[in-house]
Amino acid sequence: MENVDICIRGNGIVGSTLALLLSRLNLRVALIGNFQAAKLPDIRAYAINAKSKSILESIHAWPTEPSCTEVQQIRVSSDEGELIEFAHELMGSNAAAPLSWIVEVDALEAELAKALKLSSVQCVPYSASLESSSESSSKRSPSRANSSLSHLSTVPAPLTVICEGSSTRVLGKENLNTYINTHTKRTPYHQFALATHVTFKNPDQKHWGIAHQWFNSFNNAPAASVPPESQKEFEILALLPIGGSSGNTFAVVWSTSEKRNHELALLSDAELTQALAQSSKNVFPDLVAVSARQSWPLALSSAAAWCGRSSAKESWVLCGDSAHSVHPLSGMGLNLGLGDAYALYELLHTREKEHLTWRPLSELRLLRSYERQRKLAILPYVQFIDKIQLLFASGYPIAKLIRNQGFKAFNALGGLKEWTIKKAMQANF
């Protein structure tokens, strides 16, 4: 552990991908995380674009069917019934390529775990890394054992990359900001996402690789003291095809208020079928739940600084959800995180290729170039996703007019739709 060049905290998809990318370089990489088998399956699914697919293929971690499903068409409906369709015809010379891929989380993590076993990456459980950190700190300086670093689940390295998202493990501290000296602005959407799997009652019915999304708004029970715009219930229902190109199962991502999320979690399978039929405007009246349900809160977050010093010879840098998070309505969250990982890898690859290894990995000038690049790259996507969510969440009549007229205008502009698809497919960089 004393000879590690880069310590990566967090063995999720972004952290594991970064570790495998960096293992190609002349660097000693340690990956800290929870490597125990999960007690319960993770039923979530991610939308992966072409750039992210190429990254995962390059590290031999791309799942195959039925865990990976090509999306051939996307249908998005507004609360007024306006429909936008994204299909191959809009892709021009790339018409044969899928719009995206829906990948099941458990399958992707299993592929990453297999690739890590065959790599030179040192995989370190959290508990072991704590012992290593405390012992090493005590040897280097009697006072260092009582510093903030001794409370940190890490191993000594010139560069520590934090890829833990909202699950950062710091002992004796309320949050990671004590150590990394940055401020993370978190704006709750006052929504929770619910994930589950549903299938057709008729086993012969297929999804044909079509993804569906509904933006719905409806009135809550009226209250005289509550303004009309506050009586609106806003939700986003997404049905993502899984199980392969000829599958009959959808992964559900249902963003609702906390109250409605709690209600949905308690519904029986028959009641959930009825709720899905209502929210999908009876396009799918017979979907049956076939898995457990998971929920999590949604928020927009961004760190003010993505890198900094932790000591004279050690620095830190943020990657993925530790640096930023967005609403899942566009399916861009993981793609942006993988873009962070690849950008950091490319920066260190250039350092090695151009014989600049004399520059220490802890050099802030090097790390700030990554920060500037990624902040600039993700800004348009983050802003667009946030404004769409706020527009549809608003109950004011002018917002309703703008969003539905916007649906009509967007649907009529084939060139804009083509441009949007291509940008989404290449949105990592």
C-alpha cells in the first residue's frame, strides 16, 4: 500500500471503470470499496449511449444479451398528450445504430468485477484500507494519526480519486467536505424515484426495443389555503426495454413526490398494474410486476471545487456523482460519470505518452485542467435536464402552455430532433 500511485475510493461503475482504464498505464492503482456480494439484487437499469459503450467495451466489461438491450425507438408523451418519437430514420448515415442500450446494473457490475480480477488493480475492502491508513499515518508522523486523514477510508497515494457519490465513507466526520475542502450545492427536486421490473401478462407480447416516457400532471385533493400550482402532482414514468431485443420486460423508473412514492411502494401487484395503466394513458393496461421495488431521493448537486490538496504531497479529485448529479429523466447520469472517468484517464495517458511523468500526480495545475474540461462539457446537459424538470413540475398555466407548444414545435423540426439524438449519443465528452 505504500507504493500506490492512485487510490480510487468507491467500486461502483464509475470507480471500477476508472481503475481498469488507469491500469493500462504505468501506474499502481488501488480500488477501495465494498467487494462483498450484495444480499439483494439491484434491479435498476441504465441507459448507455454509444460513447459509454465504447469505454466499457475497451475494458472488456460490456454485458451481452439478455442483460443488454438495444433501444430502437423512444416515445415521449407530454401531460397534454403530445408525442415526440425518436427513431432510426432521424440518424442519417448511422441509421443502423441503436439510439442507446439499456443495461441491467447487476450484469454490468458483474462484468466489471470479472475484469478487475484479471487486472493489476489492487482491490482493498473499506475495513482494510482504514487499518492501512491509520498505521501508515502513525509511522510517518506522531501527530498525523490524529489528523483528518486518519479518519478517512483511504490508502496513502499522491492522488486520491473520489467516486463514491452520496455514500462517501468518512469516520468521525459529518461529510466529506471536511477533508476535501469544497462545498457541494444540493438542490432537492422533492421527488423520489421508484424502480421495479414489469412484464406483459401475455408472454407472446414483446417490447421490440421501444422505450417509453410520460410526463404527467394531475390535481391533488383541493385545499382552500393552498395555491392552485401547489395542488399539482407531477410525475415522470419511464419504461425501459430489458431482456434482449425480443424480450417482454420493462425496467420501470417512476419519479414522483415522496408521498406518492410511498403509496406506490405499498401497492399490491394488481394495484400497481392499475396505476401503471393510468400513468401510461392505457398504452400498457396489463403490465405485471415481477421484482421487488427500490426507491431513492432525487436532487441536483454540484461541487464547487473538483480537486484540491489534502497534504503537501497528496491531492484529491472528484469523479461521477461525487462531483455532480442530475435528474434521471434523460438517462444521462451514468454517461456523464463515465465521461469524467475517461477524461481523467486521457489526461494521465497524455502525461505518460508525452514523457511528462516528472510532473507529480498531485499537481493541482494538472488536475484543474480536468476540472475545467469536465465542468464545461457537462454544463449544457445539466442545465437542460434541470430546466426541463422544472418546466414540467410547474403548475402555472404559462408553463403548461410553453411545454406543450414546445413539444409541438420540437416534433415538427426533424433537424433539431436529429441533432438532439446525436448529441445524446456522444454526451460523455
